[in-house]
Amino acid sequence: MAENNQNAGAGNIPAKPKPAAPGAAKPAAPVAAKPATPKAAAKPAASQSGVYKPPVDRPDSNPYKDSRISPLGTWFQERFHVVIPVIDYLKKKEVPKHRLSFWYYFGGLALFFFILQVLTGLLLLQYYKPTEADAYASFVFIQKEVSFGWLIRQIHVWSANLMILTVFIHMFSTFFMKSYRKPRELMWLTGSVLFVLSLGFGFTGYLLPWNEIAFFATQVGTEVPKVAPGGTFIVNLLRGGEEVSGETLTRMFSIHVVLLPGLLMLLLSAHLLLVQVFGTSAPIGYKESGLIKGYDKFFPTFLAKDAIGWLIGLALIIYLAIILPGPIGIKANPLTPAPLGIKPEWYFWAQFVVLKDFSFEGGELLAIALITIGALFWLIIPFLDHRASREEKSPVFTIIGLLYLAALLINTYRVYAVYGW
């Protein structure tokens, strides 16, 4: 009775559980429920090899497939959609406008004249035969028998001359505007090599007509490296022997139409890519002085203005081809003496007169050394002009550029005054 009263007084206190009988299973311990894991966050099952491979989120191969444009635009967009970001980038690119901005167009003109060289060269290749027996005859056939062959050949000649001239102008305008400064050093390097390759086109193409002037001018030009160490090897490599012959013609032809175009296309692609990446620079201090008049969109505004310059260049070439056609000359004969007044093309006149000035014993080697050192110094100027890299004016290098330009112009005029055009 007392025990029952104690239990009743305990009220709602839970009763003490009785001990489990021996051998009975223990009740499961209460476990807190885990929150459900989203399927997206669930770890994927391991592969059969036991290596965990994370999921790969691949972008759509054509993000423009659902855009609404014309049927023709849709057709091109589905096939060339990778070009659309490039066009969008060009639309955002800008070119500064100032009182010197017209110099920018000479780079595009040089490119246009090179394109003309390629197109007219391909047409000339259909009839030209690079052999000692047939070269001159095929050259005359193109000039006199092929329909408009004379015009194609003259356009090829004049576009070569104007390409080198515009490259000269583009190089010096770039120099005086200090557009080679940081971070555009590689643009200057690739442009300088392109200039050397352009001169190589002129040198190797000069012999191809196989006329008397070209033959003896090539003989004189290839003789120059002989005085330098290892020069005999270079001369034999260019000539294909000790003398200028049909083998020389074949080698010059292969260099002119295969080697140089391949190298130039590689360097030109790199140069144009760097131009797009780094953009067009303004002269030092123009932005701070408020001399920038505005900006043109590269595409299509600047390219449209560039195209106008190309049309003017084409009109000039056709005019020169008709009014001042190059002579055919007479067929080369290695057994005849060289005619008087043999000289290289005008873009080699400055170097030609330097070699003439150093015609004393040992002077030719000294002249070659001076020309080589001067060219290498010109090549590395971006790495020496530290003031321009800090966006500060560098009058010392401006004076150096003026001296280079004056030497080229004066020496070129000296050859013209003695030998004529």
C-alpha cells in the first residue's frame, strides 16, 4: 500500500524502464535526420577504374544559333560564328585623330601594294619560265603577246617600288612618333624584319627578266658579301656557283616566289595581330595636351578611309604603268662586257654609294661593317629609348632618326646626280 501511494504521488514522472531480458535485442539509438542533399551537389559515382572525374561544363559550340537575323546572315553565322567576336572587337577598337594621324594610312597602303604584288605575280607565273633559255623570251611574250600582259607586268613593277617606298615612309613616321615605345617593341621588330624582306623581294625579282641590266646589276650586287668573313659561301649559295648563271636565275626565282612570301606572310600576320592587340598609339604628350581631336572606329570608319587611300594608290599605279612603263631591254649575254652606268634599284642607292666611297683596300669590309652595325642599332632602338617608354620626349633619338633619314636621302640623291634615273 505504501509502495502504491509513492507511485501515485510521483504524478506523471515516467516509470523506470525494466531491464531487458538476457538475449533480447537492444533498441536502436535515435539518429538525427540528415538534410536532403540536392541532386546537383551530389558527388558523381566513381568510374569503374576508381578515379574521380569531375563533370565538364562545355559551352555551346554556336552561341549565336538562336539569334534573329536575315536568312543569309543566319547561313553565314552558323558556319563562321567564331569570327563574330573578332568583328565585335574591331568595332570597339578606336584610332586617335590628330594633326599627324594621316601618317597611319601608309601602313595600309604598303599592305595594299603587297596584295597587288601577289595577285599580279600569280598572273605572271602562268606564262613566265625561270630558265636561262626561256626567261627572256617568256618575258617578251608577256609584254607583247598576252592580252594586257604589259599592264599586269607594269603594275607588278610599280607596286613593288611603291610598296618599298610606303614601307620607308611608314617606318620613319612610326619612328618619329615614337610608336615603338613600350609595350609595342615587338611591333617595331616585326616591322623592321618586314622592311628587310621587302628589300629582298626587290633584289631577287630584279634578275627575273634576264635582260642585260638585270644580269650585270645582280653580278655586282652578289659580289659584295665576298669581302666579309664567310662571304664566299653566301655568294655561292645565292648564285648556285661561282658566277651568275641559269642556276642563279632558278635560285632567285625560288626565293622570290616561295621563301620570301612564306616568311613575309608569317611576319605580316604577327605584325597585324600585334597592331590589333596594342592598338594605334598617339605621339607622346598629345593626350595630356588635348591635341587628340577625337577617335575613329577602326571598323568600319578607319577601314573605309583606308580603302579610299587604296583606290588612290591603284589609280596612281595604273597611271605610272601607262605613262612610265619600264623598258624591256636586251637579252643578257654573260660573254659581253658590262655596260657603263650599272647600278642597283633606287632603294639600294644609299648603300651602293657608301661602298663606292670606301673603295680603298679593306674599305668594302669596313663599309659592310658600318652598314650592319647601323641596321642592328636601328633594330634595337625601342630597348634603348627609355625616356619614350616612360612617355617622355626623347630628343636625342629624334636627332638620331633625322641623321639616318638625311644620310639615306643625301646618298640616294648623289647616285641620281651621277647616274640619272
